[in-house]
Amino acid sequence: MTVTYTSPSATISQDLDQKILHLQWTGVVASAVFRETLERALQLINSSQLLYCVYNIQDLRPMPLQDYDWVAYEFIPKVLQSSLKKVAVLESDQNAEQLSLQHMVYASYTSLNFKLKYVDDIAAALKWFAKKKHAPEEAIAMADAYSL
């Protein structure tokens, strides 16, 4: 994994060989930073034709409702035009008390052209990304490459 972007609120890493983008949030994020970071992530997805995304919100603090609306009505339509095939979301137990990302954002769409799954850890995300596309030994290689 190569770190492509970092700020006090987020880190974006890419594995171009495995076609994975990892976006990890930390703490309280200002609306402008949240939106700019998501736009940057989408630019990287599009420019590198990435297929998978780990969206790690385990350490993200609650955000204003207008940011969820922005994601639902302005950002997701752009994501639907991207190369993404699977998005794995890592949530913390603290975030479980909030409305889930799926209910807040994806409920606005009757169908998505990528698969969305909530996972407990990065290993589960990588296993899911490798499912059906790769043999088990390739899934292990994917996990090993990701951890570099």
C-alpha cells in the first residue's frame, strides 16, 4: 500500500496492483475537508481504474446531516459512474448507534452498480474482494500485498 494523501482527518492509500483504495477517517472532520477528501479519493479511483475500496470509519466522529445529504445526492451519483465493484465499510461499535451509512445514504438508491458490505476488519474486506475472482492462494497474496 502506498499512502497517496494524508491529513489530520484522513489517510488515503492505494494498492495499484490489487486495484484497492483504502480511505481511513480519524476524529472530527470539518465538512469542507470531508468533501474534499472524498472527491480526491474518487479522482484516484477514476484515474487508476480501481475496483475495490475499504472505507474505514471506525474512528470517525458523528457528522452533520448535511454531509450525509451531500454524499447521497451529489457524491454517490459520481461514484456510480466509477470503476468500483466492491466497497467494504468498517464501522466501530460507537458508530452503530448512529444511522448506518447504508440507511442514510444508499437508501436513496434502489440499486447500486457496486456491492456494499459491512465488515469487521481489513482481512475480511480483502477476503471478500478476492472471492470468486481469485483462488484462495491469490486471496492470501492479496492480503500480503496489502499489508506492505
